[in-house]
Amino acid sequence: MEIFAKGSTFRLTDHGKVLLEASDEKPMIFAGHGTEQVEMYRGNFKIEDRVEERVALPILHSEEKDGALILDFGGQIEGRIEADNDCSVIRFRSRNPEINRFWIRLAAEPGEHVYGCGEQLSYFDLRGRHFPLWTGETGVGRDKTTYVTWRSDVENRAGGDYYNTSFPETTFVSSRKYYLHAETTAYADFDFRSPEYHELQIWEVPASIRIESADSFPELLKKETAFLGRQPELPEWTRHGLILGVQGGSERSFGIAEKVRSGGVGLAGVWCQDWCGKRVTTFGKRLQWDWHYHPQMYGDLPERIRELHREGIRFLGYVNPYLVKDGMLFREGMEKGYFARKSDGSFYLVDFGEFDCGVVDLTNPEAFDWFKGIIETYSIGIGIDGWMADFGEYLPTDDIVLASGKPAMIEHNRWPMLWAKCNYEAVKETGNLGKIVYFMRAGGTGSQKYNTLMWAGDQSVDFSRHDGLCTVIAAALSCGMTGMGLHHSDIGGYTSLFGNVRTKEVFFRWAEMAAFTPVMRTHEGNRPDDCYQFYDDEDGIRRMARLTGIFRMLSPYVTEAVRENHEKGLPVQRALFLHYEGDERCYTEQFEYLLGRDLLAAPVWKEGRKEWDVYLPDDEWIHLWTGREYGKGNNVVGAELGFPPVFYRKRSKYADLFEKIRGTYGA
Amino acid sequence: MEIFAKGSTFRLTDHGKVLLEASDEKPMIFAGHGTEQVEMYRGNFKIEDRVEERVALPILHSEEKDGALILDFGGQIEGRIEADNDCSVIRFRSRNPEINRFWIRLAAEPGEHVYGCGEQLSYFDLRGRHFPLWTGETGVGRDKTTYVTWRSDVENRAGGDYYNTSFPETTFVSSRKYYLHAETTAYADFDFRSPEYHELQIWEVPASIRIESADSFPELLKKETAFLGRQPELPEWTRHGLILGVQGGSERSFGIAEKVRSGGVGLAGVWCQDWCGKRVTTFGKRLQWDWHYHPQMYGDLPERIRELHREGIRFLGYVNPYLVKDGMLFREGMEKGYFARKSDGSFYLVDFGEFDCGVVDLTNPEAFDWFKGIIETYSIGIGIDGWMADFGEYLPTDDIVLASGKPAMIEHNRWPMLWAKCNYEAVKETGNLGKIVYFMRAGGTGSQKYNTLMWAGDQSVDFSRHDGLCTVIAAALSCGMTGMGLHHSDIGGYTSLFGNVRTKEVFFRWAEMAAFTPVMRTHEGNRPDDCYQFYDDEDGIRRMARLTGIFRMLSPYVTEAVRENHEKGLPVQRALFLHYEGDERCYTEQFEYLLGRDLLAAPVWKEGRKEWDVYLPDDEWIHLWTGREYGKGNNVVGAELGFPPVFYRKRSKYADLFEKIRGTYGA
């Protein structure tokens, strides 16, 4: 990269492409101060800002020093730029402690596309919109025009919007083949609406902005993940079949597992989220947030786990970093003083929906280790092979005192990473990396290394555009652009509210897609009794048996993709343009993806379809179920339930494997 | 008022109370520039702003010159202040043409209340909220938690919010006994949320800010209206009884008028909004926007009007400043070139809901006179005694060229005043002031003088908090604080959508309130067939006969209040604190009002009530219907349909009249 600086003019270019520029007419940096109002209601945040001042900071002075260029932005902020061939880092230092709002503009081109910013569920290409980056609930409905969203807003302030995410990150990838990372965990809002510039708003002066470029997208992701960190490989056993979500105690859970296994379903694990007991709220059945096995519901669980292991099946549980007020571990945490406090010294209790919990202060190393110990003792210690490492988004920001001494407005977005790290260390320190898998919906910078598997959070049990099946595709793709290439979702979705119930169709459209992702896992949903459950349905069990069969056969192929994610940061589910960068159409595709290098999946995400429109980039494609050959372009293909549009590259080294799948499961 | 200026410090005080202050720590003025995005859909505006810069402007220099104090705000804006005993005016001059955003802060006190800003339907006391000031549709539902609002938003972008108003004005009254007026018609947003200051945002540097104080609220309103202008007196005939809203052609309209009159209803006038013909849209029956009488529907209308006049009844029509594309007058306007144009020279057509109209360019003196002539010829010329002077809010802002040469962003908020003036001149120049009444929902600075009667716009036909009966009370009170003291509304409301239909109860709660306002007028609503119409109901006609009887008996009393409005700017419907300024409780009351000096009305605005909670300030009050005496405090009083809680002052000089009303119509 090249730096040009003269007087008040500055330019950063990459092989001639302008990335940053500043002049008196075109300011690059604005700074000022503002006062925010933050309200949290059960993980849903309402954030309002009053910007008192926002001033363009012209470059007053520039000089070279120790191989770096020092820029004086308006006498307020110092920028120290170091650039090498394809990477530039600007380190900022604020000279004015009043500054708590910072904006930086990047040069943009009209046809440019932007991806990443963590997990984005509604839109993969971020261009044309702005994205507040703040971890929280993702919302129920997420579309102000739908009845479910409206009711959720009115009754629970929970409707959400297109940008709500549990995993926000101040990192994006441009189609101009660079990634940018802002080193900050403050509230941010990245605005990609202007045709001429991207404007990144950050509620502090960030430590640095890093821009790195590459000649190809795979190379770019490799560099990005070298910097951000890469996920460990998935345990081999996840490829054995379904992780079956069941609950209701040993008898019911293991009974259903046995039932579906004898029905031919390939079973990798049994996931009992209520291993810790449960409590009933108006939202549905919730869990007892006290992270040890429930002696009544799951009597003698360690022995049951040993039995499962003998049959080659894993057992998974559930943990999150909050502890309910009436639980055993809460009492222990209270005595040790490990919860976050209010300024008056009392413990801060968070309402999680009709029950209050303490917030384990993960910035207190002793509390962190204590909680790690809870996972080690009560989960890993009894042989548990994985868990949903839920939440991480609910750090309140008002009147909370943390051991780090930092404001909660700064720690809030860091919390998911701390929570991931806590799980990671528990697993690593017990020698279980690559054996245990925990899956998280919350994330932040640094989570890449510490999170063994991304999970897309709570979708509605439907085909809706902003909260249904299709959203987990964009989610996987945007995670993949942010270094989180192992992604999966609740088969059939989770949230059933206001009369919205899961049908067999949406369940199996979701399941057939999941067969072409790294992990298949079902969830009974928040209202299990109202929603379709495949295990209650003979035909459903047969269908699931077939899909897990396909999933198992794909194992060698997907294993390689999983390894590529670990070694090169190339995600398992890939945006089409990563491998077809010359094809403009691929840059706006968010409902199709490549699984590894050689499979293209175009999941059916609407109701009542028997055919599906598929776009194929320039290659020789074989339709997985019929063997019919297709070339570049738009095609209408048959898409009966159980036969999602999937294609493989004719010249794939796995062509034999794919043919075998067709032979076994084809149309 | 006293001015103090030294170095960068400035203070404006009124008998020691700080009104304005500036110092290096407490800036008073901020300026900058921004870029707005304005979308209009059928009068509903979506306005988004991107503020590029906002800078506090410290006082760099101050000097006295020609009896004025000149302040230099940051070298960007000059402020020239002149103050006398109780009035200060700051005239601003921008030295930087880039400035298109301006903020000024006023000193505020925690317990202070603020009123006015034109017509505000949801909240009378503006403190604690901000109020965008931009004329537009007021919204259907106006409450994001209601089904009607949600559906209106989804289907028509029309749900609205608490601040939407057809009559915004950059004028407010503080409980600290001053009024402030900002001389501007640019988009503004007055923010009363801070406990320490009010911040007024204006999208230009305003010509001036005027602050005037008084020792009492009646005195303050007198001064305010001396400055803003005062409404003419209402014609005496409006006191004769109901203005009956009917439509459907001569036969139906005059037939219904005759029916209700023979049923004992006091009739002041017959209002046929479809005198010009009609067109059917999915919203309901709309009018033919071509402002002459429809020869088929209202054959021989001039003669029918003469007949009505012989019987002492007036006839009212309807006009608005747009002309439909397929009408006669549109063709004439096109030929003369009197419509606003696009930058490419073509005429700008506005979608008013399934039909397109030309926008008469009221900034073109010839077009203005032409349209005045249309009113004179086709309305006044055939003997019409009044009309709804509808709309005025729909001046689009994108790509529109006006004769004034000014941007539509500046002319938009001025349009309602121009439209009022057009009506005023037509009436005045034909010698009909005080004989003709037109009623308007749109307003702006200057409308006070030119509008003969305010009408509250289109409410929902229900008891809802933000779009029902109760909202017209706050509307009347806030109009009264902005110099518009003659106010009334559609009895029974107007908008019936999404299954929301008018009941007999809401109609008569509205009618019984209207009997205690300056004008009683019914509207059949947008879906007449679905909604309750009193004329179809014998009991309804009886009830209306009684209410018009009461209204007529009140005439001498109300006539005096109407005169006070004209002469002193003291509104006919008055906030309680205007006369009970020592009673803190009165400052937050928005559902009760004084009618003139001696009547207190507490309309029932909820469904199914037989009793009503009433607050009475310190006085001797007699319950109008029972003669029972009450003192200061909270009281529960009987409130059967037809007997709204109304009280009169025992020592009123009209006590005999009120007793007579009780004798005739009491319980």
C-alpha cells in the first residue's frame, strides 16, 4: 500500500485504488461528543444518541517518524500510520478526553459491496444500509410489517429489526478486496449508505484501524483470520449424524433418542438443554439457570452418559454465564462476590423473562476461573461432550460496576468473547479441544479463536424473510466473512409466538438444508407441544433417517472444508463470489452458497414450492439428485421436499462420492 | 429584560430569571450542515437527516452598537440583540453559506412546562419530548402499539406518531411566562427533553428569535397574538346550531337536513363536501377535486342555497389548493402555467391516494389570484357561506420548482399560511369577513390572522388515546397557546379503517363535548355506510336536538369568549392554568378545559363510563346538570351519555343563563 501526504492532504492507496483520503474539502475524520440513552429490556436494546458536537478534523500537520507517518487531525487526534505492501494500520491517540464520538470515512465506489460485521441475518451485502453494532437479542419477526413483529414489539419490545445481531463485529470485507478491522468494543454504527464513502461511527476513539488487502478473496480471508483468529476443527463425531434436541428428563429424552435411532436416524449426540432442570414461564418452558445436572429429571446422568458413549453417542447440555437467584451456584457466587455490582455495592440482577439472574463478572479473573471451574466440574467432569453456550448479550449498561474498572458501554460488546474464552479454556485445559463442541450465538472480536461452532440464534419457526429459514443462510455467509466459518442453526427454528407454529414442511426444508452444513441439530422450540416434532411422526423419522444418511456420506468432503476453515479461514459455507469473483451476479446472492469448493446449495426457503429458481455461476454443474448437467445462468429445477437444489462441480475430486450419494438417495 | 455580556459570556434575563445564557462551558448556539432525505407518500413524510458537522459556537466578541448588542458566534453567525422591558429579539446573520443546521439552547428549569408549537394532538405539555415541526398528515392511529396504526403503517405508511401535525409552528409558551417565536419556515425540531435546557433545531439560520414575557398568562397570550395575529370573529350564524355534514347530492343532503330539522335539531348550516362531485377509491368515497358545483349531483345549487337562506340556514362546501388532472380547472391552470413544476419544466403531479393533482403555485402572485378568483366565483359567487379549506400539507420537496425561487424545504411549512391567506383575501375582498366561515386543519406562522376557524383534522372514529376523541382537546389547547383560539372537530371522528367503526356512543360523547366548543359540526366519515349516523336514528335525532338546544342557549356566553379571542388572543377553549396559575396540577391537565372564563368542561373520552374523575381548581363550582356545588380537588361525578361533566363558576355573571340551561336540560 502507498501513502501520500502533503500539507492537509492525505491518501492511502492499494495498487492505485484509493482506500482513504483526506483534504480540506473531504474530511476523513470527524470527532465530537454525545450522550447516549440505553434501555435494555430482556436483551432488547433501545439506544438513542444526542450528538452535541461533530467536527471535521482537517489534517494540520504530517511528518514521518520512525518509519511511520504521524498525522495531526485538527489538534484533537493523532494518527500514526504504518503501511507495508498490503496492510496498513493507523493507531489513534486522542488528545481530547471529551471526545466520545468518532467517525472515519473510507473511499467507496458505487458498485462496491460490503460483507461481514459479524453475523447479519437479514442482509449479506451491507451496502445501502447502516448497521448498528451492539450485541443483543436478534428480535422476533425483525420486520415491522409483520404481525409477529408488531405483537412482539408491543408485548415484549422484542420485534427487532434487520440489523439486530448477537454477534456484531467492527470488521468488514469490501468487494474491493480488502478487509477493515476497527480495534474497539464500543458501540459502533457502520454506515454503507453513501455511494461515495463508508462512514464508520464509533463511540470512542478506536485504538486502531487496520486495512489489509489481497489479490483474491480466499487469500483475503486467510489474512483476515490470521489476524482475527480461526476456529478449532470440529470433533469428528459431529459428522456421525444428527444432534437430537430433546428434553423432559432422562426417560423421555433417551427414549426418543432410542426411537429415532432404531428408525434409522444417524445419531451423533443427544442434546438435553434441560439437563439442569426447568421452569415454566409465559414464553414457554425455560431452563433452571444453575449449571449442574438435575438429580430428579436426569437422575444418575454420569452413568447414562457412559452408556451412551458405549453406543457411540454423545451427550450435550447447556450453560450460560448467568445464574438464577434461587440456584445453588448463585449462592456460591454471592458468597465469593463474583457477580457484577451496582454502584451502591449491591449485586446487579438482570431480568431474563420472569426470573432474575446474577451476572458473573467475567472481567474478574477469579470469577472467570470460578465459572470455568463450574463448566469443568459439572459439565466436562461428568462426561458431557458439548453444550449450547448460550447468551452473552445481556450485560446491562446502567449503573453496573465491573472488576475491569471499564465502563459497561465498552465491556458490553466484549462480553461474548470473554464468554467464549471461558468455555474455550475449560475445554482446552481439560485436554478436550477437538473432542468437545459448544455452540454460541453471541460473538465479538476474538470469538473466532474461542468459539468451536456458531449457532444462528433463535429464528421464528417459519419461512419469513427476516426471521425464518432463509436468514440463517445470510447469517452463515456473513459469519464466514468475519472469520467464523463453522455455522449451523436450530432445524425448524425456535420461536413460536402469536399463533405462529412450526409445520412439517418448514421443519424438513430446514433439515434438508442442514444436511448441507457442517452440523445437523434439531431444537424442539420454545413451545414444543404446539410445534411439529419429527420424532412423533413415522414418516418424519424416515425422512430424517434419509437426510442423516446423506449428511454422513458427505463426511469426508465436509471434513476437508472444516479443515480449510481451521487452516485457511475459508468458511465451510461460502458466498459464491469467493470462488467466482468475475461474476457480478454472485456478489448479491445471499440465499445460495457453496459448501466447500465443489457443492452449490440453493435451499428452498419459501412455502409450497415444488420447483426453485437457481442461479449457477460459470462452471460445469451436476444436479445432485438427477445427475443432469447445468451451465452458467438461471435455471428452474425440481425441488420436492427432501430434494433441495444442490449441485456439484463435474470435475470435483469428490465426484465419485457425490455420484454414490445420488445412487443411494437420488431421485 | 436585562442583557449581560462580557468576553465570551452572555446572559439574557427577565426580572432575574435566566432565559438565555452562553459561556465557554455552556454554548448557546451550535451550527453545522447536514443532508436530509425526505420521502412523501400521500402526505406522510419520512424525514432522515445526516448531520455532517455540528459545532458549538462560542462568543468571540461582543459590542454595543446603535442600541443593540452585537454578538459574534464563532465567527460564523452574527446575533444582534435588542431588548426592552419585556421583549427581546435576536436577529441572526449567517456569515457561512454552508450552515444549514442551527441549534439554540434556552435555559430551562426542571419543573417547567411548555405548550404550543401549533396544534399538538397527543401531548399538550411538550416537556419531556421533542417535536419535529413539519406540516403533514397527522396519521391514522398515531400509536405504534395499536392494530390500526400498524395496519396503516404497513398498508399506507400512514400510521403516524405523537408529533405528527398539520399545523406545526416554531412558537411556544413556557410556564415561566414567556413565549418564544423563531422566524423561519424551515424544518424544525424543538426538543424539550433535557431538564436543563430546551434545544431548538432549525434547518437554516433563522431570521430571528423573539422572546416576550408577561406577568400573567392572559397578558402573555395577548402579546403573543398581537405579534402573530388574531383570528376574525366567527359569524353569528354559527351559533344557530349544528353544521350538518351530509353528502350524496341535493336530494339526499337536503332531505336529511329537513328530516333532522323537523326532528328539532337546531341547524346552522348544511355542509356538503361533495358539492363538487365525488370519486370512489379504496379508502372510501373521495371528492372530485375541481372546485365548482357538480351540475348532476347538485343541480341548480345556487337556487337551492337561496332557498336555504330564506329558511335561515347556511350552505357550506369544500375547497383545497390542488386540482385533479381530469378536472376543468386543472386544464385552465395548465394553460396558464399556474402549477408548480419539476426541474425539467413539466408540471409536478402529487398522488393524493389513487388520483393525481397539480399543485397550484401559491408563491406565484398570478396563480394565487387566479385561485382566489376560483373561490370567489364558484363558491362565494353562488352564495356559499363557508367551506372546509382542506389540505395545504402536501407540498413535495423533491425536484419541485416554485415561482418564489425558494427551495420547497423552506416553502413547505409556509404553504398552509399561503393557503389560509388565499381564502382570507377571497372572503375579505368580497366583503364577507364575519359572514363566511372556512375551516382549516393545516396551519403555520401567520395562519392566525388568515384562518377563520381551526378544525382538528381527521381523527379515528374511536376513543383511542392518540387518535380518538381526547386528542382534539389537547389540539384545541395547544392551538390556543399558538394564537389559534377558535377550534372544533368532526363530531364522531372521520377515519374508519381496518374494522374500526363509529359507534353511537363515541358519536354522542363527541357531540356532547362539541356543544361546549365554539362550533358543532358533524362529518359522515370516510366510510359513511359503516359508521353510526345520527340522522338514521330517531333517538339520535332527539339527542342531537337536545345538544343543539344547549349549544344555542350558550350562545351569548360563547359569543363573548369568541370576541375575547379576537380582541385579546384569549382562546375560547382554555387550559386551566391560564386562569389558575398558582395551581401546579393545572399545568399538566390536557383533557379538561375552560370554555371562556366561567365554564369548566371535562369531556368523557373513554368507553362505557357512567362516572368520570374530574379535577377542579380552587373556585366555587356548580355542576351544570345537577346544581350541586363543588370545590377544589378530585371529584367523581355522574356522567351518563348526554351529561358531560361541565361546571360553572358560582359567581359568573352568566349564572342565570347556566341555571336556565339546567332548568331546560338538566338531570
